[in-house]
Amino acid sequence: MQRVFSGIQPTGIPHLGNYLGAIRNWATLQADHDCLFCLVDMHSLTMPWSPQTLREQTLGAAACLLAAGIDPTRLYNQSAVSAHARLGWIFNCVSRLGWLNRMTQFKDKAGKNRENHSAGLYVYPNLMAADILAFHATRVPVGDDQLQHLELANDIAQKFNHDMGVEFFPKIEPLVPPAAARVMSLRDGTKKMSKSDPSAQSRIVLTDTADEIAGKIRRAKTDSEPLPSEMAGLAERPEARNLVTIYAAVSERTPADILSEFGGQGFGPFKNALAELLVQKLAPIATETSRLLQDETHLLSVLRTGAERARSVADPIVNEAESLVGFLR
């Protein structure tokens, strides 16, 4: 059985893009893969943070993932498993500066003010490689924007194996869902839906009420033209394309199917139908999340149990990696 690793930053309640692009797929993968799902709280420190907020958001993300169907025995928080940090430091010393200089996400996040960002933001791809390889995971569910990180992880694994004269770390293969939805902002169809967007109207989060979901869809940016009947008609209409993409992904149909149903209509009826569909799919998750958040003791217990399982897998692997580099044990 292939081992799958994936993680999500607890930097806010997961939104619709996280759900359609990752979380829903995770719940499906559990059936026939050996899965580990991680709240990567160590990665959260690469940007400014508040200790209390990080704690609250980690619990909130855990509740959302459980409510969305993630097996509680497979979920844990990264900082509770020391193998991540231990292997991350080794990989800091294996990875090359030239490799990190090519990472586009650092350039995007740091922008022109890169000298004022933490060293952690620069080297976090090495920790991401350690997250995966500490478990000898061979499959990672990713979107297209994360493929560069997997390439780096494989470069690090190959260099480690070459330098140590062993075939220790396996090759990682991406799992890119064939129908993965790229969900964009409800306020700007050219930008990805993001937890960091200052406007709460730009995203639907998994704890939104039915009224909040309906209101955000009703106010979502569109244009004055009716929906087209063919996909070509969406080429220069990013907001319309985004809403059709969301409808198709949530209903597990194709965008062409959606246009065949709603083509020629205005956005009023379409938005009403989309809001109704989203409420039907997401309201149970919001209700269960709210219930779970009332019992912090239970959530902490789930994360502790998941961390114990994760340590039982990762510690022997990282112990061996440390021995290979010459650490005394």
C-alpha cells in the first residue's frame, strides 16, 4: 500500500478552495492508501504569528478536517513529532543555495522586501521535504503550484542517497487529481481564494453559516453578460469561469455540463442554485466543526493519538538517517 503524506497550514479556517483542492481528496485517499495528514504549525512560523492565535487556529483546523471526514487516527500537528525538525536540519545541510534561489513561492511571498523576512521562509522547502521523507512517503497530493517543491524534495533525497552511498530515501510522486478545481477569489477571478485576503467576502470558509454562504455568493463579482452555452465563452470572463468551476467541482460534474444547464441565463438564478448547492454540501461540515470546537479536550486527545502514530513511523526512519550522516546514537 502506497504511503501518502500531506499537510495544511493552520493559519485560519480552511476555505472552499482548500476543501475542493485537497481536503475532499484526502478523505477519499484514506480508503486505499496509508495516509498521514499533518497540521504544519512549524511552517506557520515562517510569517508573523501570534502564539494564542496559532493555538486557536490549529484546533480550529483540526476540527474542520475531522468534520470533513478525515480519519482521526491519521491527523496530527507537526510540532508534536520531532522527526520533522531533526530531518529538516539535515536537509538544510544537504540542499544547495542555488536550488532554493529558484523557488518561486519564496519570491512571491517575500516580494521586494525579502531582506526583512525570516530565514525560515527561505529554507521552508527543505522542511517540507523532511515532512514527506521522514515517513518514506512516496505519494503526495498536490496542486500544480506545489510541483516545484516536490522536485526539490526529490533532488534532496537523491543527493542524500548519493552522498551517503545508500538508496535510503524513495522517489516521491505527485498525486494531482485529474479534476482538481482551482478556486479563485469571489472578488477577483484572477487571484486564488486565500485565507490571507483582507476581504472576508473573497472566500467561503468551512464554518460559514447558510446565510453567510448565500450572501457571499450573491455578492460575488460577475459581469453583465448571461452565462455562455460553450466553454469558449468563459475564456475572457474570469469571475464567471470561477463560479462555473466551483459549481462543477462541488456537484462533481464538468463545467460543460453546468453551461449546458445554465447557458443563456443571467447570474441571478445561477447564483441561487450555486448557493443552495454549497449550503447542502458545507452546512454539515460547519455544524460538526462547531460541535467539535466545544470539546477542546477531545481535539487535543485526537492530535496526541495521531502524533503517537506518526512518531512510530517517522522515528525509526529519521534515527537511521541520523546514523547515516554520522550522528552518535
